[in-house]
Amino acid sequence: MAEGVEVIINAAAGGGSADDERARAVREAFDACGVGASVRVAREGGDVERFVRHALSNGARAVVAGGGDGTVGSVAGALAGTDKPLGVLPLGTLNHFAKDLRIPLALEAAARNICEGRVVPVDVGEVNGRVFVNNSSLGLYPRIVRRREKLQERDGSGKWSAFLRASLAVLRRYPFMSVRLEADGKEIARKTPFVFVGNNEYQVENLQLGARTCLDAGRLSLYVAHRTGRLGLLRLALSALFGRLREAHDFDALCAREIWVETRRPRRIPVATDGEVTVLTTPLHYRIRPGALKVIVPEEKDEGGGMREGVGC
């Protein structure tokens, strides 16, 4: 990968070090592999999009997202459909996208991957025009995230302690939604605590819970719980853990290229995409965009010692 990468860092990612210190560490990591990096720190919501536009206009060879999955999703949304490759510095807490693509989590190794890796096309999901690289959900999770953010703003709570308190508060009320779903022509009506849509298929069983084996199969995964109480939700979690979720009678799991979601009321609902919550107007239109995003991933050796192509299933 030639010189001229633009790096966009989320100032809040991972609760990490001071902005200047982190930016300096990023520059040094790229200097170590002979690539010049222009580093910009995003402190407000509109900064990421503005920085990506600048990178697209100034001829940068790659745009690098330094942060968690929300930051990666925001940068990816601006790059999807272009020829500009995305590099990932996993500076967040969970870093699901990086893990699924086997991108190193350590800063120096992640920077070296951007310097020396290969560019591959991967799919992105989209809901009402908003791109996501991991997943989107409605119901319990967006409510928990919104309450967590309010607790953090009000009390200055840490992210995980606020998330636990928010989860307990939302589960105490345990709201249901009435939804009508259409997935590639198949109709489903449910009263459910959550709807989950993934970019490609998620493992929902055994120790691989939440991981994906590929990001280029050209399909969305849809998971919907039937109307069930708190104990029923716990039963679903245990079924997943012990590899019996697909045998559950109160859970739908299917794949589709296009999904429509209608809610009886309200028409405007909170929807999570890659952990970030926005309010969207129903019906929600989900679709897969095959190969729309170019990403820098590690070279992988096959069993014979050569390089293995692709990131597929």
C-alpha cells in the first residue's frame, strides 16, 4: 500500500489515551512500515463524514477508520460504492468487524496490515439508506443504548456500568413490538422484544456466538424472537450457548437479500446500526449491497504455504 493514507480517529473510542498521544502513536505505527499518514481526530458527529469527504477529494490512497464498530461503520458508509479502500485500526471496545476479517487488534500490527495487506470487496447492509457493516436491530437493544447514553451524560457513569444499569431498567419494563416482516417474499407477523438483521449470517450457536464466517455471501440474516417473557429470553440464550437455538420453537432465523419491516405504531422508531442509534421512519427497508466496500485485510497463507485469496465462506 503506497503512501498517502488518511486516518480518522474517534476521540471517544475505547476510552483511550489523550488525542495527541494517540495520534502520535498512530503516525509512528505507519512510519514504522514506511507509509505517511495524515491523522485527524473526530470529536463531533459530523466530523467523520467531513473528514472522509476531504480524503476522497485529496487523492488519498486509503481511508483508515480508527475506533470501534460505530466509527468503522460511519467511514464505511461514506466509502461504500467507491473505489477507495478502507483500512481499520481497531481502537474500540468490541471491534467485531475487525475480528470477523481477522484484522490484528494491536495498533502496530493493524497499521502494518494496512501497509502490506490486500484489498478485498465485502458486502454492506443498508436500512433506509443508512449503511451498516455489522448489524442493525430494533426493540430492546436500541432502548438500552439510549438509556445508557443518558446515564453517562447525567451521572458520568462508565460505559459498562451504565450499560448494565440501562439493561436492567429496560428489561424491567420489557416492551414488545408488533411487526410485520417480509423477507424475499416470505411474510412473518410477530409480537417480539427484538428484531436483529445482520450483514451476512451470524453464528448463533456454541462458542462462536456473534461471529461471522464470511462477509461476501450477498445476504442478510434475520433473527426474531417470538413473544416470550424474560425467562423465555434466557432460555433462548441458553439454547444458543448449547447449540440448540435452531431447534427452538419461539425463534425465527432466516437469510434474505431484502427485508421490509413494518410496525403498527409508532411510525418513527429508534434503530441501532453498528451500535449507533438513530430514529427512522417505518417501513424499514433493509437490503444487502454485495461487494460494495473495499477493505484492506491480511494476506493469509494456505496449507501449502502460499497466499489464500478471498474472504468468503
